[in-house]
Amino acid sequence: MFDHDWASLAEGVVIPHGLCDLTLNLGYIHIGTSHDTAAFACDCLRQWWQQYGQQQYPTAPSILVLCDGGGSNSSRQYLFKQDLQALVNELGIEIRIAHYPPSTSKYNPIEHPLFPHGQFKNEVQHLELLVYF
């Protein structure tokens, strides 16, 4: 938890990226240790599709992804669009992106159940909570 506010006290960086399957009401957490980049966001989507999505939705013609307006998957990030197109080409399935408008993250169905805002003793306790969601 210290990596954002007190970097000098941090033992490392943990970058969570969440995907929520609204149809099945299941959450998927991907943990990185570097930076929240467009490539990381697309890697998380790739891993979800290959491990879960393909089996759950074998006849799906496309994937609809609801994204918040900031971070690595922002609507203004050119690299996200470029990496997403490469992912579409690789997976062979259409991926549609819908971004929430700015300042509406409170309506985002992913952020609150997967990343509860609260006080945790350390990153391990927080990650254990996320894993058992």
C-alpha cells in the first residue's frame, strides 16, 4: 500500500488490473509488478480470453469491454488503441470498447467490488482479499 503515498517505505510495486464478467458475475484479477501500461491491459484481456472467455463464450462474435476513462486503457491513449488492434488481429475476435465518461467511476461495476477502498495492513492482505473475492 505504500507504493503510491510513501514510495520510500514500499518493498515493491503491485499493479492490479481487474476484469469483471457481468454475465456470470465473476471477477478476474491480474497482478503486475511493473507499470500500468496499455500492453499490460491488453495482456490481461488476452489472458482472460484464453483461459476463461473462450470456454464460457465459444460462439461469441465479439467482446464488449467497459473501461474507465483513465489509466492505461484511457480513450485518449494511442498506445492502448494500437495494442488493442494487435490483440484483435491475434485472437481473431472483434473487441468493442465503451469508455465511461470522466468523473463517473462511481458507476463502474468493476472498481468497487474488485478493488474495495479501505485500510489494509499490507499489500499481501489486500491481494488475499482480492483473490478470495
